[in-house]
Amino acid sequence: MTLLDKLLQLLVAVVVFAAVMGVVLLVVGRAKGRRADVVSGVAFTAPALLLLLIGLLYPAARTAVQSVLDARSAGFVGLDNYVRIFTQPDLVVVMRNTLLWVVITPILSTAIGLVYAVLVDRTRFEAAAKALIFLPMAISFVGAAIIWKFVYEYRPNQQNIQQIGLLNQILVWLGFEPVNFILAEPWNNLLLIVVMIWIQAGFAMTILSAAIKAIPSDIIEAARLDGVGGLRMFFYITLPSIRPAVVVVITAISIAVLKVFDIVRTMTGGQFGTSVVANEFYVQSFRLSDLGMGSALAMILFVLVVPIVIYNVRQMRKVDAR
């Protein structure tokens, strides 16, 4: 596609957007009487609902149908694709890895971010300390994966061969043999999870730090007058007060982890027992052209995300009801 084609597509998109907004404003402007509010609401929400139908609901329904078809979407196979996911050894490893990511990453990222936020709160170097841990958030997942790939880089311990991986160079300095970390199953999964924690800890720290600063000062002062301090202050005052923010952070990180693809694809390509659902979906759909299996994996990803979102919504409603 040439630059001219891209510019034409951009122009068409702008014209279509302007035309839709023009029609909406025309309809709203002519609406009068008691039905004016209803007409305005329908006119402004209709384009969004249409885009939601075309961009989300229709693809979701089509994916659900394809998940019960064969690789070429030509024949009905029922739940065979789902059965394979939970019985085929390679795919069982994929599900196990995904479970590890979902359990470990949100908990550790939130814990690190929370502890960091509490430690640097109202200190003289607070701004610099927060900027330091937030910096990885400015790096793309691919960029972070490349950085950590160099950290884990391995070269055989032969004469005149220098280690360029930070961890292996440290091991050599300490008198140990270098280790090919990426091939060390199942520990290599934990090493990949470290990359995600490194990125998400800054996000957790930012949200939780803001929540900590929003705790009313009179509550803190009252607790101090009652002799509460140190760890008791954290567990009995700080943590209960920021519970809604903790739920939001864990939810957001969990959803991001379920969709993780870039880190695994860049560092290992899903090899050496490190593949996860999102990466396997790509492999099955676009590398192996098995649309049935790819769609089944996508549906499993959807099913895993939905309960997290529902739980988050319920928690937010409880907070709003107080």
C-alpha cells in the first residue's frame, strides 16, 4: 500500500466521520417537544452502538461459531477443539503457563507497587523515586522484552568468548558457569513473568500512591493518637482505605496479563515451554492456519476475562453505593 493510498483512506475516514456527525446534529437540531431528549440520546448513541455491533459483537459471535468448526471452518466438530486444548500435552502446557502468569504477575506487581508507594510517600525524594519505577511503563512490551533478552543472554563458556548477558556476566564474575536461562524449563516462564512485573509495578505504584494520598488526614491522625503506627497503620488503616484502588489495579493487570503476547513472542517465540494462550492463538490461526483451534483459544481467553470484568464492576458499584 502506497503513501497515497493511506492518505486517501484517511481522507475517506474523515469525510465519513464528518458526514455521520452532520446527520446526528441535523436530527438533534430538528427534534422538538417532549421527545427531544429521547431523540438526542438515540441520535448520539446509535453510531456508537453500531460500531460496537460491527467491531465487537459480530466478531465475537463469528469466533464462537468458528470454534466448533474444523481447521478450515468447513465442517462441524462440536467441542473437539476445546477437548484438545485441555488434553493435548503442548496445549495443556500453554494453559498452565497462562495460569502462572495470571496468578503471579498481578499479585507481585500490586504488592511491589503498594510497598514502594508506601515507602516513598511524603519523602524528600518522592518524585524522583516514583519516576524511576514508572519509567518502564513508557517502554513498549517489545522494547522491554528486548532489554531483558539481553539481560538473560547466554554464550557458551569458552575461551575468548565474553558474556554479553548481565546475569551470566555476574555469574562468571562470581566463579560460576553461565546458564542458558531461556532454555531452563519451567523457570524460563518465571523469567518472562519478571519482565511483565517490571513494567506493571510502575502502573500499580502510580494508582495506589494516588489512593494513599486521598486517605483523609483526620483518619490517620486519629489512628496515631490511638497509638497505631508502623505495620498496624498499614494493615488496619492504609490497606482497607485503598481497597477499591487495589481491586482496580489487580483487575487491570490481570486483563493485561491474559492478553500478553509481545513479551513471549519477542523473547522465545513461544518455544521451550513458554507459550501462553494469546501467543498460541496467533500460532494456531496464522502460522498453522487452524481457524477452529485459534477461535477456541480466543473464546477461552474471552471466558477468562469476563469474570474479572464482572467482579470489578460489582466492586465499583459497592463503592458508589457507600
